[in-house]
Amino acid sequence: MTTPTPEPGARNLVVGVGARRGAPLGEVYGLIEETLHGAGLRTADVVEVATVDAKADEPGIVGAAARLGVPVRTYPAAALATVRVPNPSGAAAGAVGTPSVAEAAALIEADELVVEKAGGKGLATCAVARRFPAVLPSFPVSGEKTSTPLVTEGPRPFTMTAMNPPTQDIESAGPDLRHHGDAEVRGENLTDLAVNVRTHTPPEWLRQRIAASLVSLAAYPDGTPAREAVAERHGLPVERVLLTAGAAEAFVLIARALPARYPVVVHPQFTEPEAALRAAGHGVGRVLLRAEDGFRLDPAAVPEEADLVVVGNPTNPTSVLHPAALLERLARPGRTLVVDEAFMDVVPGEREALCGRTDVPGLVVLRSLTKTWGLAGLRIGYVLAQPETIALLAEAQPLWPVSSPALAAAQACMEPRALVEAAEAADRITVDRAHLLAGLAEFSEVRAVEEARGPFVLVRLERAAEIRERLRLLGFAARRGDTFPGLGPQWLRLAVRDRATTNRFLQALDQAVQALPARTGR
């Protein structure tokens, strides 16, 4: 029996790529494009680019995937080595531990190899495999591949229209995009350095305002006063404001309601934007910022074809504050530029903020009130954008999306005394962060990302997973970094706390480092 050939548009092609260090984007993408076209295949039918873990941050591979508008999926070399390939190479096996990165990465979760390894004379190789729609879950890692008959449920389109229901599993994204800091402390009696919510919040006056709203719970929520308060606080017309159940809801609305053919997320950053885009059925490109560059953004790294770009400022988890003028260079007609400013109110003077700008084309700014005011359990945030964009997002919301207590909190947090308190908190966090960084600098094993500007610090240290577990035994929860694309198991994120708490943590960190057993077999 002959297996039917899937129709064009099924997006069932996996491109496996192997590349030497420093392979340029032009060569990698050019090879992929030439290989596909030579076989009569379409770039629009590629669902992902696959490679070995060691090449996860290779700019040429990452950039090629972003240009295709698809994710990069990586596999351990040991897993790829178990896949039988038609063109094994002893040189590849010696270099990365698998006989052919391109063919094995393409085949490991696909049904048949349709283009054998191409290239090899330059710095990159690629191969193409087909995945049939009936086979959506992951295969067990095995050298044996069998074909599965094509099911007759029409092809899943790449471009999603407004409010298509979530259909695509996010597991293919690699790191666990749904892991967040609260998982580190839930049900545990630990000093919390994993969650970025300011301690000792909400303040008493805000609790009273929220409590006073409870007498009106029988009435449906009216968001008009809170929306007007947000607009006044930022000097914007009310038509440019949308209240949401936290910034997380805003990411879901953006993913479902705004048209996007080539969405790109700048990483490392908060993973919920990519998770929401994937859940809405989008293929997502990644631009991975490099630790060697201080995780600073080069606008040229974002593909020209990207029509929706998401970036955090200051960025979680790197704590890097990007210049507003640099972010403006990402904006252009026909592109939606989403800037997540959830932590901008922690930056003294909110310098580099874009929230009040109306002259940047396609700009969408997200703000959260959960961090500074301790309202994570209440869920309140807002979107600032041009009225047409706000209208699209509002249509995607259910009726009465924000509760009366959350609306009361939003209105209260826009008042002058609240803004003064937030500014004072930002100044205190700046001092407390400097104290934490000074303490970390005493450890030769620890390297912190420079110029941190958020209420958290990203640090790199070998055997971070072991140290994190020892810190838990000593009563401290730190946020693991390996669930952020572009980072790995050697990274931890630490929330900024008061000096006394930081001093206790630094003592615990010293104990954890000293208690590590020496490694053998080296």
C-alpha cells in the first residue's frame, strides 16, 4: 500500500540542521531553501528546525528558524545517536556524538526521510523528513521508524485568524514554557527568592480599598473608572487602554486575536508569550540573546519578515533594561511590536519606558500590577496600544473579564500617593539589588549578569542544579533557569530582597557551595 502524499499547507516537514560553530545565517538559510526547492518542497510547509542540544544557541540555526517562522527543537546527542541514518559520518560522531546531526534530528520524530543530507562542503548540512498529521505525539527515541497512514482531517493552516481555538501542544518548544517561579515554593516553607512579587504587599491601604469593593459583588463589574484612571496616569486617551486579568491574559489575547504570520519572541524572557502563541497554533521563531553580549539586543538579529515581535523591558529573567531608542528600531508599519513592561515600575523614573508613546507604529505595551503591589492572586494588568488593536483584543475577551476587586485595586494603584509609594519602592530595590550583587561578587564560582535593572538578578554557576537543591535544604528557594529558552541548567534567577534576607541567603549560598562534593573521573 502506498502512503498518500500530504497536501501542500499541511506543515509536516522537519528540517534537520548540523552546523559548525559560527556558520552564518545566510549560509544556513540558503542551504535549507535550496534543499527544499530542489526537492520540490515548500518552505511554508516546514513545521520546525531540529538539531543537537550543543547547537541550540548557534545564531545561524536560530536565525534560519526565525526566518522560516518556526521553532528550533533540540535533542541530546545520545538520543540522536540511536537513530539509524543513511549517511553516517565518523567525523560528526567524533565531534558531537552522533553520526549525522542533520539526518538524525530530522528523523527522530518524523516518519520518513524525504531529502538525505545535503551540504557538507561548507559549514552546514541539512536533511528533510516528513511527519504525517496522524502522528502528533512524540515517538519514543528509537532507530526504528514506521510509516503511519495519513488521516483525512484537513491540513492545519499556518496563519491563524482571530480567535481560532487553541490547538497546538507547546511541548515541541523544548524547555518547559509553563514552569514559573511559584512552582519552586508552592507548599514549601522556604524563603522565597524564586518569585518576583515584592514582599510585604499589598500594603494595608490597598487591602482596605479591595475589601471595600466586596460590598458590590452582587453587581457586574464596571471597568470604566479604572480604565479612565490608567489612561490619565499615562496621559493617553481611554480608547488606548484595555484592562486584563494580569499580563498573562494579555499574551493569550494577542496570540488569538492579532494576525501574525511570522511571530518572533526575543529570548531569554518570560515564557508565557511564546507558550500562548504556540497554544493558539502559531509557529514561533526565537531570537536568542547571548550571555557573552550581556543579553543585550541587536535589532538586526530580528528577521525582517517577522510581523509580530515580543520583547521584555526590563527583561525577565536577565534583568537587562533595553534602551527605548533601540526598541523603537524594531517597529515598522505592518509589524506588531509587543513590549512587556511588567517590571518597568521598578526602574527609578521608569526611564526607557514606551508606555506613553503614540508615535511608534504597531506598538503594544503590557503592564502588570501584580509585582509591585503583591496582587498575583487578584490578577490585574493592562494593555496600551492604538485603538484598533485594543478593539481587536477586547473582542477576544469574555464578558466582564476583570473582577470588581481587581478593578478597585487598579484604580487605587493609579492614584498619586500610590505612584509615590511605587517610586520609593523602586529606589529601595535599587539599593537592595546593589547589596545582593556586591555579596555575589565575593564568590569566585558565581557570575551575575551585569547592569541588572529589575527586581531580580540572573546568575551563572557550575552545578547550579545541585546548589539549588542544597539551598532548598537550607530554607531558600531560587528560580531555576533551564526552562528559559537560551539558558541552561547552570543558571539561577534570584529575587531581590531586603538586606537582612540577602545576608542570610549569602551565608546559605556559601554553605551550599562549600558542601558540594568534589567531582571525580576528570
